[in-house]
Amino acid sequence: MAKVIFIGFDSDKDGLYHAPKGEPIVRLAKDNGIPINFECQDGDCASCLIKYENIEDEEPTNYIEDKELEKLVELGVLKTKDAEHCQQFTISPKVRLACQTLVKGDVIIKPFLQ
């Protein structure tokens, strides 16, 4: 089980949750009443941007679909060079679409505020 810490969403719901690796963040958030906006759930609307911080000693392998990386670059929250780095080394960028993100290890999840 991985530790997922939600911070900055709702003072009553923020805190530590446990989830199996591979669990979608969207499911974990919905099941626990974490107020993340999931309008389309397929990565097109980008209403569910989150800050994603790995807190394990080693960065877990985290393959990101091209569609998500392209959307993050299009939105200007990720540079093309950084997207290529994430793809090359299968690591997660610091900003993600929650609807496309799986739990891969111990993480802190915060709202993304532009």
C-alpha cells in the first residue's frame, strides 16, 4: 500500500490515505470526498490539474501517456524539454492531470494554482 497525502483541498478531508499501487487518483479522491474537479475524466478539459510530489527515497517508474504530456505542454505548465525527460526516464512531472494519474508510490497531492 502506498501513502497518499492530500493537502489544500478541504481541511476536513485533507490527510493521509492508503491506496494500492495502480489505484487511480480519481477513484481515491471520489471515494474519500476529496474535492478535485473531474469534469471530463479523459484528460481533455484539464480541470483536474494537481501538484504531484513523490516522497519515496527513489522515484518510482511512472509512464505518462503522450496525450497527458501534450496537454500539460499546451497549458504551459510543463516545458517540452521536461516532458521529453519524463518520457525518457518514465518519471512523473510535478504537475499532473489527476484523472490520468495512478498511485505509483508515496506521494503528496496538492491543488495546482496558476
